[in-house]
Amino acid sequence: MTQKRRTLIATMVAASFAVALPMSAMAQKKIVLGFSQIGAESEWRTANTNSIKETAAKEGIDLKFSDAQQKQENQIKALRSFIAQKVDVIAFAPVVESGWDTVLKEIKAAKIPVILTDRSVDSKDTSLYVTFMGSDFTEEGRKAGRWLLEKVKNTKGDVNVVELQGTVGSGPAIDRKKGFEEIIKSEPRIKIIRSQTGDFTRAKGKEVMEAFLKAEGKKINVLYAHNDDMAIGAIQAIEEAGLKPVKDITIISVDAVKGAFEAMIAGKMDVSVECSPLLGPQLMAAVKDLVAGKTLPRRIVTQEGIFPMEVAAKEFPNRKY
Ligand code: GYE
């Protein structure tokens, strides 16, 4: 073979590779992600689901999405079905903190990596999951508490708080209570006179606030709700009882979803502590990194702020959820 011919063949082979490579890349198997969502209990959750679905589609990840309707048993079933389907990665937002060890061990035995998103688990064996990405709920509770301390610092007399807790046993309910209490204990005038779960929904928030109003009436000075949906339900109850939110009862809430901004602009909510549901991009990035064999940080914390009603109208156009 002449030198010239050899070079020609070499060039042809190289050229055919150049064409063949992107085609084989295209034919490459898509990453399959099993995601078990808690439910659709709040505006926050809907935004979270949308963020996850949209980003998976954009990143070309095959998402197996399952809605547990706020029941742990449904989540456990979904996780087991992801094992059976041999997905590449499992991610889930655990509705409550406890009771996951058995299923997490099954997943580990199947060698499927687990990412916790939004809420965490209380498993002692931290090798059962790779990372936990989401907010610092205790800090959110502290932010709510600090806002209240500042609000009452030049006033006199008791500050009677009623608290609407999130889902019993869930990370955000436990930690938002803890963080708030940690801060308000420095001011003995602030007292939580009633505290009950409203399960993070508007309907329950309204129902429980009605009961609080019946029992305590005008004694109530402040409502601390663990999410905006419950606060919005409670605002309805307050108005129906002939009282004025903000004026008669200070309303403090968490999430800072659009509904809260609308309430603040309407003068019916004092403040909402931000909790971002837009976890899709960081989740999909983590899934890709995992499949590529990279090591993830054990904890990925979402950065967030706090929005009092005075800034609501100005901030509203910038809100994405
Ligand atoms: O605050 C609430 C939702 O886990 C952070 O769940 C989430 C909480 C959020 O239902 O609105």
C-alpha cells in the first residue's frame, strides 16, 4: 500500500468515527430516575413537582414519578417498585422522618444510590443515602422567631401565639417549631397558647384556626403557621370570625409562595419566610454526577431569605413560585 493510500484510509476511518460517535452517544441509554413525591398538599409542593418534571425533561433524564398522597406506605410501595424496575438512581421526599430503615436497606442491597430531597430521615445509618438536599428548616423557624421578637420589642403585655404545625413527624414541622421556640424563649411575654397540626393544607389550616378562635377568641395576638397554605386557610377563618388579619392578629408564615405574596399585597399577611421548592436543577445535576461516578457533598443546603409585607409588591414580579 502506498503512503498516500494509507493516509487516505486513515482519514476515512477517522471521518467515519466522527460521524459514528455522536450517533452512539445519542443511542446511549437514558438515566432512569425513580422519584417518590409526598403528594400535592400545598402550592409549594406543586411548584416542587413542576420543577422536578421540567428539569428532568430538559436534561434528558427518564423520570419515573410517583405521588404518595401524603401516605408513607404509598412511598414505601413506590420505592420498592423502583427497585423492581432497576432504576439507576432513587430520589424521594420523605413525608415523615422515621420508619425508612427497612426499605432503605433493601435499596442499598440492590446497589441503587438514594438522594433525599426536601425532607430528611432520622436513620442512624447514614450510609443508606448519598446526600440530603433541601432547606434548613430550623433556621426558617428562627427567622420567623426573630421577626416576631423585633415586632414586639417596643410593646407591652403578653404576646399570645397560636401555632399551626405541619404534618406530624415531618422534618419541616419538627424543625420549624424548634427554631421558632429557640428564639422566642428569650422573651417570656411571648407564649404559644395553642399548637396543633394543620397537615400543611389550606382546608386543615382553616379548620384548626376556627377551633383556636372558638377556644381563645380575642386573646390570640399572633398566628405562626408552618406554611403559607395553612396561613391562607387560617386568614379565611379569622375574617369569617369578624376579625382582621394583620390588624387584630399578626400573621407569620413560611414558604413565600405566590399566594403569600398576594395575601401580603392585600394587607392580610405580615411576613413569610422563604423556602424554595425549585430543587429540580440541583437534583438532576446530582443524579448526573452520581451516574458519572462523582462524589456528592453529604448535605446541599438551599439559600433563602425572608419577605415582610412592606416589600411584597416590589418583590412579586421576581417570584418564580
Ligand atoms: O413548607 C410545605 C409543604 O417539605 C418544605 O412541605 C416542604 C414543606 C413546605 O407541604 O408547604
